[in-house]
Amino acid sequence: MGKIREKKGFLCDMDGVIYHGDQVLPGVTDFIDWLYRENKNFLFLTNSSERTPRELSQKLSRMNLNVDESHFYTSALATAEFLSNQMPGCSAYCIGAAGLLNALYEAGITMNEVNPDYVVVGETRSYNFESIVKAVELVRGGAKLIGTNPDLSGPVENGIIPACRALMSPVEMVTGYNAYYIGKPNPLMMKTGLRLLGCAPEDAAIIGDRMDTDIVAGIESEIDTILVLSGVTNRDTIRTFPYRPKHILNGVGDIAREL
């Protein structure tokens, strides 16, 4: 696919790129050391909405990877920013974990189970039938439906687990309404990521393991794309998409060696 051109900054996915669950992937330590050694701008731009930037930083710390929380931007933060811009002071019924709830509170969005402006769905380990029923009731009553990201699945140590779009599916199917998804490949998330990275599109690259979010987001934002085969995508599934990444590597550890 050609040699990777020198870049000032990198937008990097996490699940399937940096780790699977609580297991750090090969070459990641070398990659992060290289980012710091070469004074690269970098931002972990993750569609996962479960954790706050501080929790993500602490998770990496437990894997002996020291990255300050300023280097993280999540779909939960992007969702909270979108809602607060659309309707300042709005309320929401939320199906999600602490990372999403905290982002909404910090943006001045209150929780409301009676007549919220929005129903917001993100990843959570406490998904249950009662919350689906409540979400359906509120959407049918006029609440707007928002998903933190369009991922159907996410990688873990022993396979894959359902992600936001899979959890959203029952609400969409029963109500007949399609959610608006904020995370990658939504341009809102990419524009904010580039702004926080401090780089022009031509000086940045996006690294990810998903063709349907990371790679298409980079293509549509005119950013060089680096697909790593350490997550949910393999060389066979690449062929099912009508677009191609600029570079294909086994993992992020190959990036430092390429450059």
C-alpha cells in the first residue's frame, strides 16, 4: 500500500488497536514510546462511551502505559457537546455507563424519566428489559433518539461483544425511529478530534481496526487512513467494502518501524 508518509499527528482508536478488554496488544508500548520520543501530537479518539478520559488514562496505567487524560476524546463527550449545542439545558433519559452519564452532567444536561428531550443510548454492562421498555415509551412520546456511536460490536479478550448500535436496535425496531449516531464516522466527532489534535487534515492520520467507522471517517475527512488487523477486521472482510484504507498493518507497533 506504499510507505507511510511522515505525519505531525495521529488520531488513534483504542478497542482492537491498543487493547482487547484488559489485555494490551503487541507493539503498543513501543508505539506510545515512539509518539512521545518523536513529539507527535496524538489523540485517542474512541467510540466507546463507557469510560471517562480519566478512567481510560488509569486503565492504560494499569497496563504500564502512561498517557495523560488530555489525550482522550470519547463518543460520550461528543454526544454531550452535540446535545448542549442543540438544546442548552435539555434533559435526557440515558441508557449507558458512567462515562456517558458524567459527560452529560458536565455539559449541563439533566436526567429525566418523565418527559425528556432526548433518549440517549451508549454501551453499558447493565442493559435490561425495563430500560428498553422505558426508552420505547419515551421515544413514542416525543423524545429524540440519540446513539453515542454506530458500532455493532466491540472486541474483547475472548471474542466480540454487542456495542451501541446492537443495544439501540430494539428501540429503533419497536418505535420505527432511527437514532442519530454521534461517534465515528460522524464528521462532528472528526472535526472536534482534529481541532483537539491541533493538526490540519493533511498533517494527520487516523489509526483504527474498523472499516465502517475509523477508515471511512478518515476517507471522508480527507485524512490518511491506517487499518490495523489487531481488532475486528481481517484481510477477507476488507474486500466486502467499496473503499480501501491507505495503509494496512498488523498492529500499531508497525507504524514506528515504517517511519
